[in-house]
Amino acid sequence: MILDTSGQALKEALARDILPYVIKPNQEKLADLLGISVLSIEEIPLLIKKHQMLSKIPLVFVTLGGKGALVKWEEAYYRVKLPEVLVKNPVGSGDATVAGLPMALRRRLSPMESSQTAVSAGTLNAMNERTGWIDRSMWQTIFHEIEIKKEN
């Protein structure tokens, strides 16, 4: 199960016996879940490790808007940086990112390639004036411009 929700719904989902395989909060939603008003990118791995339920979820994909994402994949953490692009309409980019995840998981891509796939979908959505549309001819270009670094 891939879960993209926030607030009370996210808290209730994490209180269940069966946890989702993936959650995709943005930075603000994660801060709200943790009861923190401001959450820096650098704090995210430590706070996920300390959280009783988040630490048990195999894939926590925290989107950071134009700053990319921070991804917990099993025990490893990855920092995803976006290329500079002309943003025409960011509405639906988080949803497009979520849509890229099952495609990557189904293809059994590596954590780095899966992260690139998800973020490529979100980035391409933001580059299009129409919500929920991507220019597939730009896929390879954007995919290869996304930088991923494994965090220590």
C-alpha cells in the first residue's frame, strides 16, 4: 500500500497493526505528524529513526517542494536534488510523484532509480501548464538530471 495523506488520517494509519509499505508526506505534513512547527531537511533522518512507526515503514518518501526529496528506503537514506526547470504549474506534482512510485516498484528498480522515476514524474508535471500531464519526450532528460546521493 502506498499512502499519501496527512493529519489525523495519517496518524490513524500509523496506529494500525498493518502499516503501509510507502508513505509520501511532504516536509510540512511530516512536521505536523511529529508535532514540530519547523522541520529542517537535516533533522528528517534522525526523527524518522526515532519515531516508533515511521522507522518500521520500508519506504518513507518525504517531498521537499523545489528542493527535491529525502527518501528512507529500508535502512538507507537518499537525498534527491531536482534540476532547475521552468515551473509552469506545480499543482498535482506530489500526486504525480506518488504515481511514479508503483511504476518503479513494479519494475523492481533500485532505490536510486525508483526515486529518480518518482521525482521525474513530479517534476515533469510541474513543467506543464495542465495539471496531471507530462511531456514524455522530456522523460530521459529530466530523469538523468536528477541528482541522488546516499546519506550517511
